[in-house]
Amino acid sequence: DKYVYGVTSWLDKNVQVVAHKVEQADTLDSLSLKYYSRPDLWWVIADYNKIVDPFITLYHNIDILYIPSLSNISYK
């Protein structure tokens, strides 16, 4: 049931995160660029927050997104 193809399990929740208050202009790729300097890693944020549709309007659907540290990424 995951939109992100190629990934079969959710990212482990036991990592350091930054809580980001979603603003109107935020998208997954813009947040990935902001926090990781790479817009192509949008799927890490989506997966960690269990977002299955990356095209949703974040501002209308989510208040806080958790941005996991890339240095501690692992899978359950």
C-alpha cells in the first residue's frame, strides 16, 4: 500500500528528527532540499511520516512533519 516504489518497509522511527511546522509553500521536495540539500530525497520524509501520496497539499493535511537525520536511517 505504499506509493514509494522500491521500498518495502517503513523507516525505523528510532532516529534523531527535526520537527518542521508545515507552511503553505512547503512541498516534500522543497523540504528535502532545505534539510538534505537534495530534492530527490523527498521520499525519506514521505516514508518517515507515512505519507503514501506524495502529491498531497501538505499545508492542508499536515501540521508538523518530522525530518529524520540521514546519518541514522535504517529500516525495520
